[in-house]
Amino acid sequence: MANILIVEDELVIANGLAAMINSINSKINITITGYAKEALKYAKDINYDVFLLDIQLKDYSGFELAKEIRSISNYKLTPIVFITAIPTRELMAFKEIHCYDYIVKPFREETVKYILETIINYGVIREEETHLKLKQKEYTYFVKQDEIIYIESQNRKIFIITIRERIELSTYTLSHLLKELNTNFIQCHRGYIVNINYIEKIDKSKNDIYIRGAEFPISIGRKYKDLIRSKIEWD
């Protein structure tokens, strides 16, 4: 489920933007506030996919808020759209904060919808449907789920093996990743999650799964046998 934070102190405008977002995708969670300090608190407590920020807020500048959001490692590349009545300042926004786009008040509905539809349908929100979004220190990775062969947990680190690369992470657990993955993934061992589309064969006598692209068979843990059977016919 995607999350959008609207920071706009004119409630009529904020509600109008929320209605436009809901008309594009009714499943998006929307948070509204008119205060920068409250917005920053929300940003730290909830993982947002897009920010819509009014430049002129009651407590302090939307530019300053954007800089503080950018200082949070999770939001280095997160789309920020500015709402402003002063279009001459947009060059500063692009240069200093790398905002995605801006909306000039008073705005036309079709213009706003075009900007928001582009983000929602072709930006990071769409990416989350088929990609796994991984955040590691100052980097955010988008990995195609159908390219993930298996995931391994070892020595408090996670290794994601794809058809292209091996990604090492230190801030995730298998149980956390399993919640983000689609139904093609199944945990077969306390240290492994596998993509069932890459399974070549199952050795029932040894309780091993042979994965295409893996250098070794992966063991099936005793407590995961019934789960494997429910997903794959192997009797």
C-alpha cells in the first residue's frame, strides 16, 4: 500500500488534492497536515512514497522542510512535488532539493492530475507492485521481484541473489522481506526464501530444493515441509 503526505495549510486545497489522488487510485493512504514540524514527525514514523509540500507554511518554509526530508536516508530519491503561488522560486527547488515537479496556485485540475498520474502510474508507486524496494544507508534499490532467485540470511546479513547480481543488506530480516514479496516466494528454511519459478526439482529423500542459477541445493526445514507441499506438488 502506497503512502502520500500532503503538507498544505489551506484545507480546501489539501482536500482537493486528496480527492484527485483518490480518483486516480483509491487504495493510496493519504496523510494531510498544515504544519512542517508535524509533517517531519509523520515522515519519520511512516514510510512515504511521495510528498506534496506547500512552499509557504504556517510554521516555516516548505523548502526547509524538504531539505530536512532529504536529510533522512530513506527519502534521498523520494518524489517531492511543491505547491506554490510563487513560480519564480521553482528553479531553486529543482537545483537545491531536486524536486520532482511543482504545482502553481491557482492550479488547473487537469494539470495536477497529469503530474500525480505520472507519479502514481509510472513512478515509485507502480514500481512497488513488481519491484522490491530496498533501503540501505544512503541508497535505495528497486529490484524486480521476478528476477530474484532466492534470498539467504547468514551471520545477521541478508543476501538477495538475482539473475543479475548479489545484493548484501544489513537492515532487513527474512520475515520482513517475506511481507513485501509476492506470492511466488516461499520460505523453505529458517535461512532461505526461494522463488518457486526458479525451482528445477525437489529431492524428497534428502529434503533438498534445486534452484536454477544456484550453485548448491537448498535444504527444506522440517517445519516448512507442509508449507512447501501447499504451494508445490512434490509427493
